[in-house]
Amino acid sequence: MSTPAKKEPRLPRTMVATRYLVLIPIIGLALAAAMLFIFGGIKLLELIWETTLVFFGLIPAPESDLPIYVEIVEYVHTFLIGTVLYLTSVGFFQLFIRRVDFPRWLRVSNTEELETNLIGVTVVVLAINFMALSFNTNGDYLVRYGTSIALPIAALGLFMGMRAWAKKMDRETELKEQEFEERLKELERATRETSKEESE
């Protein structure tokens, strides 16, 4: 007589299904990144076209307090923010939904890798934002703003350094444990062989 199949409890299946709620921020972040890429790209192309026309004397130069390279840097800043949003969206998808065959630098297998990618891009965004701001602000405000940027960057650098050091120590500990286990196995094998020879 066959025993009836056990039904899986509903709660674990419900908890597993709740991971699809992360699709909401995934889609939202992806759309926000696409918006920054599209509109930023259109504005950048307009700036290049306008600069080309001014260069050939077809239109008068617009009144702007910022040099052309500063405006381009500001668009780079916009694209980098879009990159942060895109990396977060892609990371969430890989962590909660399924793995995707992305290039190696986009693959995320745990939250630590996602944090590392975001921290790196965030530091670059802050640095570019400071560089663009340095062209059109006075010295006092620039010093205060630079200090407010330098402190979190230093904290993030310290955090990353401590994490790398902790990972290195973990790897060294694992290697030492493996070496100890291998030596212990060799000692046991040598002991068995010695005992076998003595018995013979």
C-alpha cells in the first residue's frame, strides 16, 4: 500500500515567491537608468551639434558661464549615475531572480560584490561632481564641499580595505586548516603502514 505524498508547507513556498517582489525596484531602477542614458545622450548630442555650428560660425556662441569641457563632464556625471542605477538593477536580478550570462565584471553572486561595484562607481561620481563644481563656485564653499566628499570617500576606502584584509585572513586560515588536515592524513597513513609492517 503506497503512502500518500507529503504536501509541502505553504509558508516556505510563499516566502520563496516573495522574492519576485524585488522585480518592482529592478524595473524601476532599470527605467530610471534608461531615462538618464537616453535624455543625457540626447542633450550631449545637442551640445556637440551646437558646438560644431558655433565652431564653423553658423550660429552665434551661446551665453554660458561654463566651458564646454565642464558641460561634457556634467553629462559624464549623469551617465555614471545611470550606471549606478543599472548595476543595482542587474545585481538585484542576479541575486533574487536568476543568473544571467553577463560579462564577468557584471556578474554578481552575493551582496558583497554588488556593494563593491556600487562603491567604486559612487566614488567616481562624487569625484566628477566635485571637479565640475570647482569651475563655478567660490573657494570657501568649495573647501566645505570637498571636505564633505572626502570624508565619506575615506570611510568607504577604509571599509573596503578592512573587508579585503578580513577576506585575506580568512583565506590564509582556510589554507592553514587544509595543510593541517593533509599533514594529519599523512601521519595517519604513515602510522597505519608502520603498524602493518610491525604486524608482519
